[in-house]
Amino acid sequence: MTTAGDGSSAEAGWAGRVCFADGPDGFACRPCELIVPVAARDRALELIREFSGPEQRQRIEETPLRRADSAVARRDPLARFLLLSGMSDPLTVIRELRSEGIDAQPNHVFFAHCEQDCCCGPHPSQLGTGWVQGSPVYATRARAAPVYATPVYATPVYATPVYATGEAKTTGKRRSSVKVIAEAEAKDIIGRLTGAGGMAVAGQDIDVVVLDTGFPRQEFRSASLGDPDPLSTVTDAPDADGDNRIDPVAGHGEFIAGLVKSIVPQSRVAVVNVLAPEGDGDEVVIAQAIDALGDVRPRGAVLNLSFGGYLLDGKAPVLASAIRDAQARGWVVVASAGNDATCRRTYPAALPDVVGVGAVGPDGPAPFTNYGPWVRACAPGVDLVSTFFTGFIADAELGECKGWAKWSGTSFSAPIVAGTIILEMRAKQITAQEAVARLIDAPGLLRLSGLGTVVNRV
């Protein structure tokens, strides 16, 4: 296991809060933390004391993953888990606990969009080209030195950094791949945002919740996006670390909300902060944010998760429990498939009943998109235009932010699908689940091998 630095300064990015399990099945997690079932708490602490010594037990902090009102509200899907922190080597502790039959797991970290040699056949972008090349995962940024590749082949926050090297892995400090553009280049989306009635109707039900970087602060907010929904977390800013350049995923949530509204201008969209400016968010924080969402039956609503990562043994019971419970309460979950050009399953996109979304471009499957039978849909994800910060001029390379930007990645394919689901719900007066059945799962729809049903609203 490698740890991303000591977090000793504001310049350290995610140093000190992200560590990596290296190897072909690599993943990222929070250092010093692990999760155990509440029912196994006493036995887990006893075993930790045995193989780590009593001094380790004295450092451990316990955090139950339950809602404060769970005793009087609905059943809490996270109440059966306990977060233990203070472990010097959590992955070793997890292996020891699992050898004793305790289903311990890391607190996985996911990135706003790790990999392995895959055996799912050629990448969809290579099908029908008449030529063969090696596994496309070796052509992604994840295995490349962190020198900036051609933007269309890079993800909006760069590929998942589990297999990266250098500063990009140890600190998360990378150049944003967003392209700031002038209003003239955004005329099509401006027309869609302003030509169909504008903002959401007061008092209407929520349509889409975006768990991401949060809603932009007032001084940087694009006027075209409007005011934040009451559910939103107003935290996002271009340069949180003060290094005079836009942070790697700053503006990510705003951009996604703008894409949803470009499809359904009157939709009610909330953006809730679960990701740091470098793009990382952990399983516990994300699951708790999902668990805090209200009940949206019978009509339903969409939860957009434009991030993902890989797991130890393919298990994330905390996240899976929160999503399963949200689905039972009427939420349709749409998640980006990832940008590592691999068929290795990424989560939450590969969880049951989640609509995992890959990316296509003008010429077919995007070369960076993840793919496989677990990807249920695909949508445009190359050089999309949407709302972005305004009034930030410190970044000499990107130039002044004027409210609009262009970005690529499956992170932005997901909200295209989310918005289209809402559009179908409104047009046909049906539930979110019924809209998914019509748009994604119905027979006879256009599908691409490894990328699922094509959804094209751009």
C-alpha cells in the first residue's frame, strides 16, 4: 500500500487523505480507516488487539454509520456498519479480520472520473476498424506518466489515478482539462436554457440530485444556471488551494447541472458536495449523503453520480446498501462508467439496477470510455458545452472564466441520460423507473456492443 504524502501543507492536494493498494486489482481508500459490521465489533477489536498490541486498540476511534433520527424515522441501511479509524496499516488489518471470518472492508475512495489487462474483447472504438492493436488500457492516462495527453483522450479529471505515478498520484494536484470558452461558442446551449421557460417552478418535486463538488459560490456562479436549489451545498470555487489555477474538478458539479438543465430547462436540480476539489470522495461520506435523501415515491427522481472507482474483492457493502435503499424509495441511480478504457467493473456504475453510462463521440465510442456488459447506456461525452464559473481570471493558461466551458468524459455522459429520463417522465407522465424501462431497457433500441443503449439528446 502506498500513501499519498503527509498532508503537511495546503499545496498537498489529497496527500494524507488518499492511499492506494497497488497491483493489477488496485484501488484507492482512506488511510487509517476500515469498516466492520456492528455485529462483529467486539470480536474485531479483540483481534486487532491480539495481532497489533494493546497500544493499537487505544488509538482506535469508532464512528457508527447511522442517522441521528434513525430510531424514529425509516429503517437506516447504514446502521449495521461501524467505521474504525486510527489503524496504521488498515489493509493488513482487513486481511487478518477476513481470515477470521469478519467481513471487514476499506473505506474506498472514488474519483470523479485503476485498471487491469482485460479479456472482454476489443474496446468498442476499435470494432469495425479493420486493424488490431494491444489492450487499450495501456493507452490511457492511468498507465502513462502524468504529462498531459490530447484532451479528447483525457478524462475531465484525468483517468482514475490508482495506476498513475508521480505527483498526480501522490498529491492529486493536476491541471484541469476543462476548456474555458466564450459565450459565442455556447450559443446552442444558451438557446436551450433560455428558450423553454427557464427556471424550475417553486414547490415542484426534485428531479435530479447531483452528488459532486457542490454548487458554485455566488461570486463565481454562471447567471445561466440560476440560484441553488435548497438541497444544494453551496461550496464550489475555482481555486480552493490558492495556487492561481483551477483545481482539477472545480466546477464539475455546476457543469453537470447545466447539462441536465440544457435538456429540461425547468427541471429542479440540486448539487450536493461529496467530492474534494481534487476529485476524491470516500464511500462513507457518499453513502451518508445518499441515505439523507428523501423518499420520492411514487413518481421517483434521478440521482446522478459522476464518479467511480474500483473495489477490494468487488465489494462495497456500505455504498451498495445506501443505493439499494434509495432505489427502494423511488430513486433511479445513474452513474458514469469511467474513463480508463477498460472493461474492469467500476462502482457504483456496476451495482445492481444502476444505469451505468459510457461515452460516445461524433465518430462512435469515445476512446477513453470504460465498457462491458455492466454498462447499460451510453451518451455523448466528447467536448460537451455547459455552464461553468465566471469572474475567475487568475489561471493564466486557461484564461478568464466567462460562464461557459467545454469538457469530455463519462462524467458528462451520465447527466445526459439523467436529463433524458426526466424529459421522458414529464412527456409521458410516468415514473422514473418506467422511463428507464422505455429509454434504456426496451427491446429494439439502438445498442452498441459493450456500451448499451444509445441515448443522444445533444
